[in-house]
Amino acid sequence: MSFFRTTILLAAITALFLVVGYMIAGEGGALIALAIACAMNVFAYWKSDRMVLSMYGARAVNAKTAPGFYGIIEQLARKADLPMPKVYIIETDQPNAFATGRDPEHAAIAATSGLIERLSHEEIAGVMAHELAHVKNRDTLIQTITATLAGAIGMLASFAFFFGRGNRGPLGLIGTLMVAMLAPMAAMLVQMAISRTREYAADRMGAEICGPPLWLASALERIHTIAAGVDNQRAEENPATAHLFIINPLHGHMMDGLFSTHPATETRVRLLREMAGAKPPQETETPWD
């Protein structure tokens, strides 16, 4: 169901992108919009992972420099039947994490030092399983494409304010300016809906990868509580990357509204607890202890 909904939403934002181009400058505008979208997507496909890791000053680690943390991811990757991703640590007190990379063979997982220091091994495993679920579902690529299209729509809408005075669009000056004002908002709504849908799917698959769903539920509660009182300065400076994190790193964001990148933490925790209740109790070993 989540895959079908994501497909529909991706089709919607792509269609919106083409419509904006058509409204601004007719058929030629639509072709220009398509060309811009293709160029931006190719660039994002190859470079976005390195850009976001560099943006956060992420430091690569391995089995020697961070044996405990690296070992958790290594074990979970084997369990999820995934190649071992590159592993990074971001120096910030706010507990959080994200995955990036164009496909499972070129994936990277980054966690903050605050997450590693403040969460238990079981909770870290739940978070890392969630991020591996994003990798397995290729959500990092989906989110990159979505963000690219949304950004391009905003760019085209901005152009309309400068070139709309020529009255070349099929709707004329007033129609072009209306599109310029409403299109970015519509694109943002679709982008946020896709992000929320993929978070729910990663929660479910992540819980299946790590074992007990309550590990992830506990981690989400702790991250949400601690992050509310700890700034992530680089995230505040780069709000467009907020959707990548397991919990929204920004302060003052809407919790479960149309413009939220993440579902409400309370809802996610409730669903995970319901998932745990549907499973028979089991003893789960933690070999990294």
C-alpha cells in the first residue's frame, strides 16, 4: 500500500512540474521544465550523498575506529541481506541519524555522536535498522528525486515573477503569477506526504530487521524528547535536508500537519507497540554486548 501511494505521489509531483512549465511558457515551457528536471535528477543521483555528508561534516569510521557502533550495523546489514554501507559519525549532541546514497551498493549511514552516547545498544540497533530499511526500499533515491523536483518547481515559479510580465503563458499575466504562488506550496505538500509515507514503511521494515519493535519505539521516544532541547546547528542552516533524519532535527516544526516531513512520533510509537503486541514474546540475543 505504501509503495502504491508513493508511486501516485511521485507521479503527481512530476505532473505538477510539467504543468508549471506549461503555465509559465506554454508547450516550450513544459519541455524546458522536463529538461531541467532530468539534468537535476542526474546530478542528484550521483552527487547528493557526498554533498549532504560534507554539509554535516560527517567523519567516516570503520571496525577499528568505532567497533561497537560499526559492529551493530554490520550485523543488521547481514540480517537484512544488504551490502555493508559506509558508516559515518556527525559530531553534534542532538541524537539523530540518516541514510543516503543512490542504491544499496553505494549507501551510507550517518549517526550523530549524541545518538551513540545517549541511546542504549538496543535502541541504536532499532535506529540503524530503520535506516537500513530506507536503503533496502531505495527511499534515499526517492527522497532525492522528490526534493529535486520540488526545488525545481520553486525555481520555475520564481522565474515566473520575472518573465511572467511578457504574458507569454496560456493563462496570461494573472494566471502565471497565481501559478507561481501556489505551485511551490502544492509541491511541498506532495513532498512532505511522500516523506511521511516512507517513514512509516521504514519503521515497519526496521522493526522486522532488528527483531523487537519496541527497540525502535523506545529509540524514537528518547530521540524526540532529547532533540527537542538540543540544537543541531547544521540542520538549522540546511532545513531542506530535515526529511533525511529519523526525527525532524529542526525546532518549531509542525508535528503531524500537511507540511510536516515526519509523522507524529506518538503515532509512530503507537504503531510499533501494536506491531510488538501482535508478535509472540521472544528472547532476543544482542551479540554486540
